[in-house]
Amino acid sequence: MSSEGDIRVVVLNPGTTLGQALKYVGLVMTGGEGKARIAGGEVRVNGAVESHRGRRLVNGDEVALGETSFRVSVWNREDTSRSPG
């Protein structure tokens, strides 16, 4: 995992899956690549290998693929200060 000082925070919509997030942040180019990397045990969520690409990410989840990681912040429609777009 990354140290606290250099971890990237990514704002996602509620209900975003692990596979969607990997593609959104550019760690994989296609859904098929994401599926293969998850199935191959290359992706960790909160330090543990995650094998379900349909896992819904929640606030505070830390996702890592290789040496690259990001922390999830789920966008709340009532909180306009973290708009995803």
C-alpha cells in the first residue's frame, strides 16, 4: 500500500464496482483486462486480494494494483464540494 502522504483519492459515484473503478482511474484499459487482473489475484482492496470484480466500493476503501493505489471517496449528492465531474 502507499504511504498516507502520497495516496491518490478518487471520488466515485455510489455503487461503483471494483472493475468499473479500475477502468475509471486508468489502471486497466478494458473491462476484460480488469476482469483478468482481478481473477489473477493482482488487485487488493484494503490489503487483501479481491477476486470479485462486482464488489461495490465504499468510502475509505484502498485499492491497489501493483505499486499503484488509490483511496475511494464516494460522492454524496447532498455534498456539492466533492462533485465527481
